[in-house]
Amino acid sequence: MTTDGLLVSHVRYQGFQGNIRATTRPISFDQQALSQILALPSLQTWRASGGLVISDDLGTQAVRRFYDPDYTNFSARLVGRDAFLAGNDLLYMGNIVSSDTQNNYETVIRALDFFAQKYREDPAFAQRVDESVKRILAVKSRLYPSLTLYEVLPSPDKLEALGTASEQVFAIARKSATLISPSVAEFPSDLPSPPNTLDYIVFITDTRYARQCSACPDTTILPAETFQRTVGRLYGPSAGGLVTLSHLSSYSFSDLELLLDDRQPTPNMLNSLRRASYIIISALDMPEGQSQIKNLRRFLTEKQSLLANKRIVLFSFGAPYYLDATDISKLTAFYGMYSESAPFVEVAARLLFQEISPVGALPVSVAGVGYDLITATSPDPKQVISLRLDLPPAPPPLDATVTPEPTPAPIFRVGDTISLRTGVILDHNQNPVPDGTVVRFVLKQGESGLIQQVESVTTEGVATANFRLDQPGLVEFSATSEPARISDTIQLPVTQEGATIIIITPTSEATPIPPTLTPTQPAPTATPEPDPVMSNGYPTFLGWFLVVTVLSAGVALAYWLGYQSADARWAVRWALLALFGGLVAYNYLVLGLWGANEWLDGRGLAGFLQAVLIGQGLGFALGWFWRLSSEGGNQA
């Protein structure tokens, strides 16, 4: 079965002109790069047979950032023109909006008018349009015998099959999940254990809304309760009871913005944050200048007293490169997930509870942790490049019951050609280096000191080279691929009679290679010492003991004043009223009633002690007025 259409993503490639470090523009807008791809033998035949090329969504934020990094002048007409001239037959406009229009409809109309005008004025452009239209009509006539609505509607059976490959998606999510910060070595000390039943967990989610068309209903992207529900399903009472459901609470970035602006946030949000042990932040793409990144930075900066001694874990379900080093240094852990679909959220939950370990490596550069993709995919200098003879495979024995004899060692003489191949050369992430990585094979002649070099490039991490043995004497072969300079050495005494090779494998002096590239971590901010009297916004045992001490002292003082001013009966009354006032004030703060969070913000234990003293003072004052009114009644 032949594919009818090819969707061209806004991806950038390296190595189209032989230099693997050179990067193209997004190929959906790069005519030269896309032409080279379509010129590949398999695609060239398909294209010549009428295959359609379809652009990816031209209205994405990634396209807007590429054409208009400052968000000041974005032209959908130019974007559409570039995508079409690059080689796309069909343009998927998506929800594209130009800077000089108000909505998607007006933008598309202006783009169509621009294309129509250019079609009339530019013969070369008109020829390109005609070619694409012919391709589209040819595919339509091949797919549908008659162009009726029934023919183009999708089959209900095929629609029901969408989204059912959850196991495959889960496997992809598990293999791609990446621990961005801290390093693998530092992680056990930063998060030694997962949450338990005593921990309070607050989930703050970057919930967004989108619609497929102007008349379509809004679709919620990553609802605020998604992570909490996943954790409850996997670790709640019905699945081992690792968490207490009443200790979980969820809020959106909109709720967070209300909290930061001192407007009326969702009830109990501040109280939930105050007592939380874990704060889990789920983020989508957060380009510079948008409210999401601004509010996240404000939260991490302005609420440091609220976040002290809490474990803050951020899961990036979009691109992971929007946070800088200062932002990341305020996080306990930072994971890259790359998609917000349900399997990826489930993997995030399992990572939080340390049921699985992240094994993925960053696919993009992240400046905030000093991770550069070009460096990461270059050969690891700590490895020893394996070097072997490139011999043809031995033919299988004719009789399967006969044990095959060992292949005799090859003998080389003057005038022979020797073929060499490397083992799989690994990058810093311990994956095969990209195809096209340059490898330099070196031949050294023992006595004469002659050096001959042959450069080759890798395919699936392996490079090959051929040398002709022109002179007798001891020759040595080695290989390098910058910055990896250590390899096996092959020695061969070349004579007229012939000799076998000797392979010398050097011992690497490097330390053991970690499983993934360890990015340069930003300098972490100073971690405050644990507060001995406050924990999660509430007094510890020591803090509670101090509150009881102040309360007892106030009761004793009220009794003494009552005994000195009146008699023992009034002394007991004043002491009880002082005790009642202090307890009412303390419980008012603990229950988080109206105004309690604002009173405690920044005060810590002093806020509780001050409230207890004020409550006792009011209780004592009530007793004083009670005595005065009682004496006035007796005199009357």
C-alpha cells in the first residue's frame, strides 16, 4: 500500500551539506533541504508517482517565534508563501493570526487574496500552483470514485481505533522521560524517598483551552485535576494506600495568578500550600513574555517563605528549554516529559513516586542546565574506540549438522589491501553518534615514520576505511573521532611472506561513564535551615510547647491580677476567660479561617504567639467589664 501524503514537520536537520554541525531552517520552509529529502531514492519515486506533501500547522507558536521572535510583526502571508515554495502542496493554516488582523478568518482570507494576486502576476508561481492542484485532484480521483460527502467521511470503525495503542505510547513515554535537574548522582540526596501517606501534595497545572475551529467547543488541555486523579488511581486506597486522598489538592495557573496578585484565589489554596510537603508543577510550553512563565517565576521568587523546606518538582509536558538557571535552581527536581497525553502523565506520576527511573536524554539544548545538544551528540572522549578488521562474513556450512571450523586468521603481505572498521562509537549520552560523524583512521610506518590518514564518516555509529600495504615493515593502525582520541591499536609486520595482526586495547584512565550526559548544573540557591518551631506553616512540637507556655503564662497573670484586684472567685473567672480567648485565637489560625493566612504570612510562630496574647487580652478585658457591670448592678 502506497502512502498518499507526507506531513512535513517544522523540524531542523543537520548535515545536509556534509557538515553535521550545520543546521537547516525548519524543513517545512527550507526549499533546498526539503528538495534534498524528497530526492532520496525511495521518496523520489513516490513523489514522481503523485505523492502529496502537506505542511505541518503553520499557526503554531514555534513558527511564530521563528518568524517573529519579538512578537511584533508576524505575517501569515509570508509564512504561507515560504511553506508553499519550499515544496508543500497543501498548507495547513491552523489557527494562524497575523499581527495586522483580528482573528484567524480574516488572516486566512488575506492570505488567499495574496496567493490569488501572486498567481495572476507571477507566471513561475502560477506554474507551481497548477502542479500542486493537479497532484491534489489526481489523488482525490484515485481515492474517491465520486466526489460526494459520503465518500470523504471517515469510517466510524477506524475512528474507534484512534487512541487505543496506549501500551505503545506508555512505552514511548517511559523511554523518553528525562531527568533534567539535578544530576543522576545528586538525585538520591535531593529526593531520598517518595511521598507517603503523611505528606500533603499540591498540584499546580498549566491548564489551557483550545478549539479546533471558531465554532467548535473549547477543549481543555491538561486539566488541573489530571495529575491528582492519576496519583489517586495509582497510589490511592484502592492501589496500596501510599497516599491519603484528603491530602491531595489541585489548582491551575489561573488560581496561582490570583494568589500572586492578592486577588481572591480559590478557597484554601494558600492554606494548602502552607501545609504542603510537595508542590508538583505541570507545565506546557512557556515562551518568554507569556503569563505562564511570568507567574511561575513570580511564584518561585515572591513566595520563598511559603516554599521553604518544601520539595518542588516540575514536570515539563512541553518544550523543556524555557526556564533559565535561576528558575531551575529553585526546583528540587525538573523532568522533561514532552507530551501531555494520559500515558505521559502516568509516567510522570510513577517518576514522582520513584517506581521507575528516567532513562531518556534531552533531545534539545537546554541552556538553563548547560546542556548543549551538539556537544552531547559528539563522541564521548572517555571511551576507547574499538578497531577491528572489516572481513566479509563466513559462508554458512552446507551441512547444518557439522560443527563449523574457526575462521583462520587472515595473513597480509606487501601489496594487499586491509579493511578496517570501528565498533559503535558512542556520544556523551551513550547512544551511537549521528550518521556523518567524521572518523580519522591513521596508519603509522614503524621505521620510516610515515603517516597516512584516511577520513571516513559513520553510519549507525560505525566507520570503515581501506589501506594499501605498499612497503614492508611494522605498521600501526588507530582511529580518532574528535574529541575521542583513544582507540585500539592494530599492529601488523608486513613482509613478502605475510603475517597476522596484533590488536592492542589500551586501558582508559577515565572514570566510569555515567548512563547519561551530566549537564552543568546552575549554582543552587542557599537552602534554608529547617525551622525548629514551624513546619509546613504550622507549629512543630517545640512551637506548640512555646504556644502553651505563653498561654499558661497569660492565664497565670490574669489569675494574679484578678486575685489582687478582687477576690479568688473573680481571679478564676478572669483566668478562664483569658484561657478561652487564647485558645479561640490559636484555633482560628490553625483552621485557616478568613484573614488567617494573611496574618501568618511572613510572621511564622510569632504570628501564633501574637494572636494568643491578643486573644487572652480580649478575654481579660471581657472579664474586667463583666466585673464592672456586676458591681454597678449590686450598687443599684
